[in-house]
Amino acid sequence: MMKLLNIGLLSVLFLVACGSDKKVKEKNPTKSSTNFIVEGHIENGRGTVIQLARVAQQAEVLATDTADANGNFKLEGFAREKFVAIFNYDLTKKIFLVVDTADDIHLDIPDQNYDNYVVEGSPESQRFRNLREIEVKSGPELTAIREKAEKVDPEDEKTLNKLREEFQEVNNKYMKEYIDSLREIKSPLIRLYYNVALQMPFDDSLKKETFELAKESGLQGDLVQTFTRAYQAEMATAVGAVAPELVMPDSLGRPESTSSLRGKVVLIDFWASWCGPCRQENPNVVRMYQKYKDKGFEIYGVSLDDDKSKWINAIHQDGITWKQVCDFRSWQCMAARTYAVNAIPATFLIDREGKIIAKNLRGEELEAKLKEVLN
């Protein structure tokens, strides 16, 4: 059966974002190396194995324990600075905490509905608890729509599209509730967990405030560093900024630079052979290139492919004749990092002087802008 698009709050909650495919490191602290405690009680939790891991590019288990006969546990570990932690037990149950050095956090977890846990000793962890209420509300609604879609004939696009729209509407409602709640929370770590790890979209004002909060905090962990790099790259590629120079290899391994196109109106087009929306847009881009290339329009295509043969095949299949470059590093592509690209298709329109004049234009909007700047 055709499934709904894998989007939404439920689809992005995972153990460790930003590199969840990497091996988990374990760290067994000694008494002399501990500076925080997370302890508490799991109802009917006798023998439950518990882990406390730091959210980072590479997960690091800082403490483990097994609940005693009464369901009591005690996790002790060491941290150099405050961090977002995943309290993980019973294989699949996860509670998110903010753990600071010298913290003594207490958890009481009911047996039947662990979402009703109580946390004490950490105001920021309590804010995580409050945000969890949104997930608890959204889950049944989004799951019900998915289940409807599973029962629909895969050829019934009309019904499936209606369910996709319904799913998106419900998802957007809860995303807005999350964002509104996060505006009131001044903890940079909580904000960054949702923005960086869960890729929740922030508007410009929320990003700027979060950047200032992160800078003021002095924290240096992965969440802060990942966000800071992305934010600074985004500011460097804002409309009105001089477009950062790119030099990448073409299909023959020869370096192609964006500066070589100076004097023309250039579309930097991020795409990939595996990206459906990109491939659907390519006929429009081919048409516009043929229409405007003699008027000073050029395209610098950056592929996020990691398979050269698939990239080359897509170029031929889609009739692409403009400059194409790829370093085969997928999302780790140097150009994608420089331009803070975290979703494709993504485009940057550069004027003859090398300044960014528009971003993420497609279809009619792109053609209207080209008419404006080329005629």
C-alpha cells in the first residue's frame, strides 16, 4: 500500500538525531568522575535496564543501571557542561531531560502510562515534560490518518491526496503549537534539540534569538556547534549577501567555480537524482535555461548524489546541459554546508555582481524573477 509522506512529529522522534546511524559509545564512570545524579522509581520496574545517553552527533551512554526489586534506580555520571539527555528504558521508552553538572534529578514513572512521569530537580527537564504533552495529543490523530491511508487502494490517488492534505493540516497545527511554546522557553538546549535534532523549522526571529541565547550560554556541545555553523552559513547566504564562492568537480573531475560565471545571472541549483521533487522541476528549469541562456542566464547545478552513475544517468534523462558538479558526499557536500542547505530542491539566484537576489524560487516564480532581471 502507498503510505503517507513520512513527515510529522511522530516521524522525527528518535533516539539520537544528527548521526543516529553511528555506533554508540559507552562510558562507565567511577565514583571519582561523577558530578550528576538521575535517580527515581519505575512502577513495577523490577529488573528494568536503564541508560542515560547524551544527544550528540555520536551517542554517548554516560550511565547505566538496573532497577532493583522495588523499581528504584540511580544513574551517576560525569559531564563537562549542561546537555540534553535521553533517559531510555524498557528498550523503547524514552524521556528527554536537560542535565547540568551537579544536578540531582528525580523521576517517578507510572507503569501504565509513562507519559505521565513526574520530574523534579531540573526546571528545564520539566519544560521538556510540558512539551511532551503536545506529542501525546498529536500522536493519535496522526496515527489514525496513517492507518486510513494503509487501507486505501494505491491507485486511488484522489483519496490518498486528500489524506495527505489532512495529515499535513493536523501536523501543521501541532507544529505551530510547538513553535509557540518554544518561543516562551529561553533554554537554548531545548530549542536546539527541536530545531537541530528534530529539524523543526524556526522562522528568522526565532533563529536569531536562539543564536543569541546559545552564544550567551557559553555551551560548546554538538547541538550548539551544529546550530551555530548552520545559522552563520545561513546569514552568509541571506538575500543581499555576496554569494560564497564554490569550487567543485564536474563529471570529469575538473574544478568548476561559481566565480567563473561572474557577469551572468546565475541559479545555484541543489538537487539529486533520488529527489523526486527535484526531478519533477527539472523540465521547467531546462525550458527556462533554453529560453534565457542567450540573455545572460546560467545555472550551476550542485548534486547531493553519492553514486556517480545514477547522477550521470539523471543528467542525461532530464536533458540537463548546464554546469553540473558533485563531490559524492550526499548531505555532507561541501557546497550544501556552505549554503546551509538541509532540504532539496534548493536554489539561490545570483545577480551579475555576485549578490544573492532570491532564494528557493521554482516554476512561475523563478521565471517571473528571470524576466525581471534579464529584460
